[in-house]
Amino acid sequence: MADAAPSTVRRRFGLQPDVPLDDGHQDLEHQKLLWSRIRLAMREPFAEFFGTFIMVLFGDGSVAQVLLSAGQKTSPGQNGSGEYQSISWGWGLGVMLGIYVAGLPPGDSGGFLNPAITFCFCLYRKLPWRRFPIYLIAQFLGGFCAAGVIYANYVSAIDDFEGAGNEDPSYATIVPALFHVNYPTNLFKAFLTKTNQFFSEFITATLLMFVIFALKDESNQGAMGKTGAGQFFPLALFFLIFGLGACFGWETGYAINLARDFGPRLMSYAVGYGHAVWSAGDYYFWVPMVASFLGCAFGGFLYDVFIYTGPESPINTPWLGFKRLIRPGVASYPRVTETEKNRA
């Protein structure tokens, strides 16, 4: 690389010093330009931003179209443009296309699109912890900006639906705001308790992480190939997200992702929906934020305890990894074994 500055910046954020570039692009003259050096330094965070942006754009766009067109007799189906399963399709496609955008071979940018998933790869797969903050910021901003684009695109339809200037998310006007964020069903039906809300988000996040680890497990010959899902991973995620929406999406909207809930929720507040964006559903807003992290952590824990045999996971170290917390200097079995081999 012509300039060492990108590598220095990348090290600070826990990124690989060598930028994930095609071999034919390494020594091109334009890589010396200022913007090219910025892009080289921050390529993975940029990819996470746009991957999340694409995901939320498709997902929230599907919700907006279904809700805002409901009951319209002039639509092709004479009863709105889409139904609930259209939303599952939209989110599944959004996740698949977002991963195609954000997954940068031959690097390890990952295409995570979700702070909870990034957290679990740091916790269980040795992704550098220094990478977590910059990925979280990129993912949050991707969701926030995508919600702004959706609002700008559908603002006239929203005004027509709820009445221009009426942005108070009460029972009558919360529906068009649903394309921004997830509100629990008990906003309309009182049977859903806070425990139900939390468990609904927790179980979907657990399933999400458990299946992702299965699909990324190179020793799992059942995951669409002999080395995990490989290039079929984005397609497999489409089916996973579609299934989660079809089977678990009714109660709380299966946010399972801080970036795709809190980012759009903040955008809803910014465009004028007020304090009720936070207080709706008895202050439900914190549930998808916390449950996504705990659920994904539990799903990863289950997979690694009962199925995963690789060296990356702290589960495959003394005391299921807890010995590292008590004695940080303790080495994992694979490293000790490698050292013994070198001595031999």
C-alpha cells in the first residue's frame, strides 16, 4: 500500500491492517488519493453502514407499503398492496441483500448488520473487541438514515393516512409509524405483558444466533455444504428471517436488532412523533435493545456448548471460558497444544 496511514487507522479500530481488496486493486494509482485512503481505512464500517441501510430500507419499506395501502380498493389486489407475509418477504430480502453488500471477501467484515450479532462474534469467535464500537455506530447510523429515506418517500401517504400535522403516536396514529419501529401488540391488546414482550424478542434472538453459528460452522456438513453455508449464507439468512417473521413476528415485530429498531425509533422522534415513541407499550423501547443481546448471547452459548468443536470459542477452554475471567493469563487448549508442538 502506498500510504501507511490507512493501516494505522485500521489497527486502532481492531480491523485487519491489510485492507480486504482484490489482488488486482492493490497497487492502482487511485489508491493514493485522499478519499481512496479514507475508504481503505474504513471500508468494513462503511460496508456495515450500507448493509444495514439496505436491510432497513427493504424491511421498513415493506411495512410502510402494507400498512399505508391497507384497504385501498384501487390497488392491484383491491385490498391494499400486500399482506403480513409481504413484510416477512421484505425483511428476508433486506437481510440477504444487506449481507451481499456488507460481506467483503477476502476480509472478515462479516456483514453482521446487527450489534448483538457483532457482540456474539466478539464473545465467541475472537472478533476483536475494538471493532465492536465502530461497527455498532455504523449499523445504528445505517438504520437511522434508512428510516429517514423511508419517511421522506412515504410522507405524503402518511399525511393522507393519519391527517397532515397529526404526528402524535396514539392508537389512531401509531400504525403508520410502525414502519419505523416495532411496537408490541399490547399497544392495541392488553394481554401481552412485559414478560411476554421480553420472551418473544429473546426467543427469536436466540434462534437467530443459534442458526447463524450453525450456518457459519465449517465443520457442519449439513449447513448447505461441506464448509458451512459458504456463499449460500445470505440465501440461508433470507429463509431464517422469513421464518422468524412468519412464526414469531406478530407479538412484538421480531426486532432482534438494536440498529433496526432504535435507529428508526430515533428517526421517528426526530420527525416529530414526540415522547410517545419511547413511552408507547409501557416504555417497550428498551425490550428489543436488551433482549436482542441476551438472546443472541444465549443462542451462541447453546450452540457452542452442545455442538461446536472449534478452537475459537471460549466454551472450549477450562471452566467454559470463565477461567479467563478469573485468570486472564490462562491460555486456551489449542494454543498450549501448538506451543508444545513447536517445542517438540
